[in-house]
Amino acid sequence: MKINYRLVRSPAPAWFSAIIPLLAIVVTFLITSVFIIIAGANPFEAYYYFLISPLTSKIGILEVLVKSTPLILTGAAVTIAFASGYWNIGAEGQLYAGAVAAAWLGTTLIGVPQPAAILIMLLGGFIAGMLWALIPAILKVKLSVDEVVTTLLMNYVALFFVSALLNGPWRDPVSNWPQSPDILASTMMPKLFPPSRLHFGFIVGVLAVVTIWFILSRTGLGMRMRSVGMGQEAARFMGVKIGRTMFITALISGGIAGLAGVTEVAGIHFHLIDAISPGYGYTGIIAATLGNLNPFGSMAASLFLGLISTGSQAVSRSLGVPTFLGDVVQATLLLVTLAMFLLRNYTLRKVE
Amino acid sequence: MDAVQMVGITKQFGPLIANNKVDFELKKGEVHALLGENGAGKTTLMRVLYGLYKPDSGEIRVNEKPVQIYSPKDAIANGIGMVSQHFTLVPTLTVAENVVLGFNPGMRLNPNLVNKFVDDAAKKFGIEIKSSTLVRHLSVGERQRVEILKALYRNISVLIMDEPTAVLVPQEVDVLFATLNRLRESGLSVIFISHKLNEVMTISDRITVLRDGKCIGTVNKNDTNERALARMMVGRDTFGVQRDSEPCSGKPLLKVQNVSAMDKKGLLALKDVSLEVCEGEILGVAGVSGNGQAELAGVLSGTLKPETGNILLGELDLIGLDPQSISKAGVGRIPEDRHTGVVGDMTVAENLALERLDDFLKKGILDRKKIKDHAEAMIKEYQIKATPSIQTRKLSGGNMQKVILARALYTQPRMIIAAQPTRGLDIGATEYVRNKLIEQRDRGAAVLLISEDLEEVRSLSDRIAVIYEGRIVGILNCNEATDEVLGLMMSGAKEVVNEN
Amino acid sequence: MEIILFIQNLLAATLRVATPLMFGTMGELFAERSGVLNLGIEGTMFLGAFVGFTVASFTGSLWLGVLAALFAGGLAGLLMSFFAVRLGVNQHVSGLGITLLLVSLSLFFFRIIFGENQLPPKIEPFPQMTFLEGVPFLGPILAQYALTYIAILLVPLVWWILFRTNFGLDIRAVGENPEAADAAGVNVYRTRHIALAIGGGLMAVGGAFLTLAQLGSFTFGIIAGRGWVCIALIIFANWQPQRVLWGALLFGGIFALQLRLQTTGLKLPYEAFLALPYIVTIIALAITGRKATGPAAVLKPYKRE
């Protein structure tokens, strides 16, 4: 007696939907095993270094949190944007704007006590990020210009702007390297558990996630944002002002991405450099998508991506595999997860 | 010889029997009209013939040989073509490109060859169209003729036209009929689906009437008249309460004055519409779908801006107001398509609160208890089979409509606009919605009911307006509005001039 | 005399800079005309640059490098098509994901193959074709790479494919109204798959041009956002092959101009000039973006009822 199964278009059972992320991780690692083998290493060893090794020591775990900090922020920024239907791909540029603000404020807040200084840094970074998001937002709301391309292009303008600063007026006079002068000690983020690098920025990240969650699920503004993202036509019928809502979303998103820039300057590097972000803005998009546009899901995804990031350095050190493998894994995970989310719409049914 | 025979066709969709053992035959070289109201089963029958639906039982014969038609490709192979109400044309391509799309042999697309062929075919059938024109620049009538050319290019001998005049102005109708006559002369057979009596009487040789899925009969044009056809189309006993109330005993609350509006395609869909709705009455707007009802609802809801005219609610002019302001002015709106009236992925409670969100906020923060309590109260009052936290798209059609009702009515609006409120609902939900509307009327609200269901309009309304091709062709008191008169008005055959 | 030299130089550089933009934009044109926004363009160009360079390095043949890039780009296009057309997932996110994947894969394999050197490996790039050198005034301008000539020839070629073949007709129909095309018997999925594959191949060749002709080496910043400029260029060109050339030349001209402006002593940091093309692109979008209507079916995955 043969029982056939058919894939039927009907919502999948809840237990299945819950394990989809796990399935995606497994499939991702299967696929990336191929690359690991090509690089001449053993996949199982590699996964050990990727996922387990960083978690085996306290220092390792704290380092994962360090690496996750900017991702938590950019992930949150992208989450609130995407949840409202605003495709903010410009988190990278907005991050740099915040970093510039932090680097500048960090050298000018002389005499300001540390708690106030840090607060001002964060505020300044938020505003800078908001300003960087302003032009694409206005173009979208007033002229209906697609925000995907404009936010992307602004990323490159930001990079050039930073480069101009670092090679020009902000070049370190002492070493002559393209890095800004060090910020004041009073503006540096305090370390949470010395000697680990983990700094106050992590707390900022968590607070940002909680704030996003609060806005989206507990405020009128957030409800309007979600309605625009989930059903623009119905939202319009019910009287929601679409343009205004998107505009506010774009600015908040930019501001939070700007905070990521502040945490990197004030928490890790203590000055501005060209390479302050190896693509955190884009990885934030991965985090938001993996987290299914849920603030806490996005945070969990950011932590996981931070783990992979940390692990990739361990993999490189121990097995000689290029660190880019970490980026490959993250990108593969994104695509696999995208595909697997579709499975939420199907169930297996028994067919006689 | 019969070009096409359909014998004993039955087609069921769940509990709805769309075609009930229908027999239909088409003689070669005739224009045969398929007449009936909305939901009579005409389109279903033809979709079976064209291979879009598979009948549950019955047989199709082409040139007296039984055939299996499982897809439009099969239909075309058997020489049957269909021009449906929704044109399948690509606006940015030329006429010729649209005609040959998917049916041009080889790799190359030689515009000269293709244009010449299409021009020749057009000339042969007297269709005035230039093959190199972009479809985007064509009028609706011209686009329809491109659809006919498409079918002719595929060598069909039977042409089905589904409500072809629904989108045409009178002059274009004349051109279409001339074209159909020429097609008939060259040996083609035409099936003409319609609900418009005068046109059917003009163009057809024979007429088959369907009602509630059954074939009522087939007559020769010369043996019948519009009155008789109307009776066949609509003829059922009127049930529902005969209202004795005085027409418009309250004050006029809503005054629509000379409103004209365009539809999404840029055509004039409302032409100088004027009507009034009094407090404490239900004004029903009857008409076959596609005659401007959607645009009327849109204009009154604030989602469509009219070209001319005024809409006064008491002293307030509603024109130019956004949906939220109209709602706050005391207008409860029930949209035509409930799926774009709620945000499906949001919960029932959220959808109930969203329209008047400010009432549920405390300094910008959601008062979740208030939202939940409100939702529970609405669920109880409107008997919605749902919990506050369930996603709205998971609700049945009837319950979704109840959510929309609750949202529209809980603020005790003085004006209610209800567009197709019971479309697609089961009997229980339908009864519920109708009773709610009567309740509101008795409360003193002014209710404008737009519905394609004639029975519904008749049993609920105090006065009935009939809309045809974007114009109000008459407003009657309920005791004057017999089925016959309404049928004639809805088909454009009669107009009642009021002193209102 | 100085002015003439400057103009000749500028025009020649314009053509050079416009070449990868031409390939990239034409590639994206195939995708968007068929109804898919392919944000994988940046990654595909990067992949093309890498594959072209690597294959040329190992085989000694530059043209084999170009061919390999073409092939790799085709596969990249099919990958995008798998997600956007077959699965029907969100095109913004899948496109970005593919860009991230292709870039990181290219970097990964570059490290593995070429190891970690201080100096980037070099190859002998394409020579410029100087057979027209003798022509007065135009001579130096026409001394371009073969790929540049090919890029210009793309205009009539792509136009012919789109407007004079049945396949092109299918693409245009599918990008505007897939329901109508489906009803007419066109295979919507297959048409889009092929269009994306062709597009991906073109994009990759655009990337290969940079490593094989212009630079002769592969650096991490080789594409530097040109893919996104192509996306903007399509809007600017109103999705017409002829106008793509003018758009590419205009932006190529600005790129080329800014390099020359740097030496004129204008007291702006050179990054301001580098940023200029991107800023101009944003302004161009602001001006044209509003009225720009692309193929109506872009971003909407097609599912048959």
C-alpha cells in the first residue's frame, strides 16, 4: 500500500514554521561545505570554529556581542523601515554619517562629563543619520522616486565624504594616516566587562531594539506604520496618511543606523577610519530578513550573524580559510531563508 | 448544421450551481444572444465552451462531432475564440504586435509583413484600425476590435463575446454591430453575452435566456419583444417586505449634485449624477455591475476625486476631503471589496481600531485594554466568529464583512454608504447584514445601498435609483418599482424622468 | 592646441568609462523589460570582473576570460531568476542577497587562488585598437578597446532583439502584462529566465572589461557602485536601448571630466569629484523619476491563477 504525499497550498502547521530557521541554517551549512572543502578544510572542523569555538570561553562570548553590536543597530533600523514598506538600503551611509558626527563631537566636547558627553554623542549620531536619510525620503514622498536606488547611491556619497575628511582636514597630524584624531576619553563608551572589548554600545543596541518594538507594537504611529507595510490600499481607505508615515519611518530608520556609527567610533576604534564599517548596513538587511521583520527576531539574527563573523576569524586563523567565508555564509543564509519562508504556505497532505 | 452544441452542461462551484443541465445550440452563421442577469450563469457557460472551466457533466459538440475542450488552446484548435470583458492586450505594444503575440512562426518579427497582414484582415472585416498604432492610444472600442482581430488571426469560426457593449459608448456600439454583421456575412457564428435588452433585440437572430443557472428558453428575435424577454430574465415572485412608508419623510441629508467622474482607465464612468438620500430612509442604487457603481462608491468614500459636481452632507462639502475626514464627518463606509477594506495580516482588534485610531491612544501610546475591550464588544454585538487577536485574513467572508460593519457603524454615523455589502456571503451573513442596515435606517440614519443584487435592493429600499452607463435613469418609490420596470431600466430600455 | 588635446582626451576617456555602464545597463534592460528588477547587478559585475581576470590569468587568453565572464554572468542571472521568478520572493531582498553572495564568493575564491599578496596580481590587458589612428581629430578618440566597440554595437543589436524578433516581443509583453502574454500562449517563466540569463551575461562582461581592459588587475573596489548607477541609468534612458547610450555617455563624461577637473587646481578634495557622478545620478532621478514609468509588471512575481 503506497501512500503518496502532495504539497498543497495551505498554511503549514505551526511547529514546522517554527523550525524553518533551523532548517535554513542546516541547508546553508550543507551548501557552504562545498566551499570549505574547496578551500582545503574539513567542514565539520570549520563549523566547530564557526559556531562552537567562540562560545567556549567568556572572552569569546563577549567578543561575539561586540561584533553583534553594530548589526543589532542596523538590523533594527532596517526592520522598522521594511516593516513599514520603506526599502531603506542606505543604512551603510547613515551609519557613516553617525560616525562622522561622533568623530567630530568626540573631539569638541571638552570639559563635558562622561555621561552627558556620551548622551550628546548618541544624539548627534542619531540626528546625523536622520539627515542622511532625509533626501531619499523627501524624494520618495514628494516626487515618488524609488528609495532603493537613492538610498544606495547615498551610501557611496557618504563613503567619499568620509574619505575626503580623512585625507583632508581630519588627517591625523601625528601619524599622517587617514584617520581622525582620537576622541576624548570622556566621550569613549565605557567597557562593560573589562578586559573584554564589550562596551556600552551593546546596551544602546538592546535599547534600540526595545524602542523599535515598543513603537511598532505599542504606539499609534507604529500601528499606522505596520498597516502601510502590510496593506497600503486598505490603510489608505481607513484614512492613514501614507506619505507622512513613510517619511517618519525613513527618518527614524536613518537615525538608528547613525547610532551604529557612533558605537563603532566611540566604542571600538575611538577615531574615524575609512573602513569603520565592512558592510554593517547591508548585513543589517540580512538580519532584518532573517528575523522576519520582527525586532527581537532581528536581534537574534544579528547575534547569530555576529557569531558567524567572530567564528570566521577563528576559522581563518586555525584552518587557513579566507575570512570572506563568513560573508559567504551570511549571504547564503539570507537566500536560503528567503526560499524556505515560502514553505510556510504549503503543507504535505496524504493522497490516497 | 449546428456550429456548436452544448448538451446538459452542469457546473458547480461548491454549493453554488452555476449551470444546471443547460442545453445550448449555435447555428452556423447566426448571431445568438445569451441573455440573463448577473449570476445567471452566462459567463460560466461560455467559459466552459472556451476551455477555462471543465464541466461536471455534459457534452460539447463542434460541427456535430463531440470534442474535449480542456484549455483555451483546445478551444482555438476547434475554431472557437473568445473576447472577454477584461482585454488581454499589452498597452505598450502595437496593434499588430498584440495580434501576433504568441502566434507568430519563426524567430523574426518583420513589422512590414505583420502590419500588412493585420491591415488586410482589418480591411476584409471592415474594421477600421491601423496596425502600427500603439494599443495604449486606442479607445476602448478600438481595443475591442483588436481583440476580435486576434481571434480572427487564429482562424476561428465561432466568436464568443462577453458583455462587449459594457464598456462602449453608443457610437462605438454601432461600429461593433456593423463589424459583427460583416463577420456573420462571411460565415462566422457569434455568441453575444449581454444583459441589455435593446441591443440584444438589434443584433441577434436568436436569443437564449438563462436564469439562476437554468436555461429558460430559446426564441427567435422576431417572435419576441423586450417586455417578454425582461419577464423571462427576471420573472420571479417578489418576496421581501413591500414597504408602505412615505418616500423621503425625513430631511434630505446627502445631496449628490451633477457629479461626473472618471474610472481607472480614464473613461467617464459617472455622468452628471444627482440624487438625494433622506434621514431615516434607504435609497437603493440598482444596476448591473460595471455601470458606474464602483465609481459612485469611490466618490462618496473619498477614494476617487470627481471631475465636477458637489457632494453635500448637510452643509459640509465632501469633495476633496480625505477618507479619514469623511469618516469623522459621520459617514460610515462599507467598501465594495472587503479584501482591500481590511489589512489582512493585522488582527481583528487592530482593524476595528485603525479607522478611528486617535480614540484609542493615550498620548500616542496604544490603549491596548481599550482596543481589546472595544473588539470584544464589537464581536459580541455583531456576532463575529473571531477572537480579537486573530489575523483578519483568516476569517470567513461573512465574518470579515461583520468586522467592516462594526467598524463603520459603531460610531453611530448619520450617513452610511454600503457598496455590495452582501457580495459573496452565505445566507446567514447576508440576512445579518441586511437586518443591520434596516436597523440603522430605523435609527434615523441615511443609508445609500449600492447593490447588484436586485432582490436585495427591492426588499430593503424605500426608494430605488437605477444606474445605467453612468447615469441615473430613474428614481422610483418602492411600490412603483416592479421587477418589469426595473428590468427595463437596468437594461437601458426605459428611462423615468423625475421631478425630484 | 591644448584645448583640442583636452577634448580628444576627454571624449576618448568618456567612451572608455561608458563601456562597463553600457554592458551593465543593457543587461539590466533585459531583466527589467521582462518584469524583474535585478539588484544582483552589482554582484554580477563583480563576479564578471573576477572570473574574467582569473580565467585570463590562467589561460593567457583575454577573450577566454571574457567568454568565461559571460557564462558566469548567465548563471548568476539564472540564480536571480530562480528566486524572483520561480519562487516569486521579494525582488529587492533577493537581488541584494545575490549581490552580497557573488561579491563575497568572488573575494573568497580570489584569496584561495591568488593567496595574500601585498601587490595585486597583474595581467597584460587588452590593447587599444589603433587602426583608425590616422583619422584627423577623431583618430585618438577612436583608439578604443574592442569591447568598447562591441558596447556601442550593443545598441542596434539589443534594439533588434527587442523589437524585431518574436523573443523580444515576448519579453516586452511579459514585462508589461504577463496575464495577457500567458493568455496568448507565451511561456512567461521561460521568457523571464532567458532574459535574466542574457542580462546577467552582459552585466558580467561589463565587469570583465574593467579588469581585462582598463586596469589589468583585480582590486576589491573595482565596481564601486557602478551597478547601482546602471539601475539609475535605465530610468534615465526610459528603458529604451537607444537612450541607454546617451545616458552612459553622459555619465561616462562626468566620470571622465571629474578626473581631469582634479588637476585644474579647483580647491575641492578629489573625493568631491568622485562623488559627483553619484550625486548627479540622484538629481537625474529626482527630475525624471517621477514621470518615469517602467514596464508595468516589474517587482510583481507572476502566478497563474
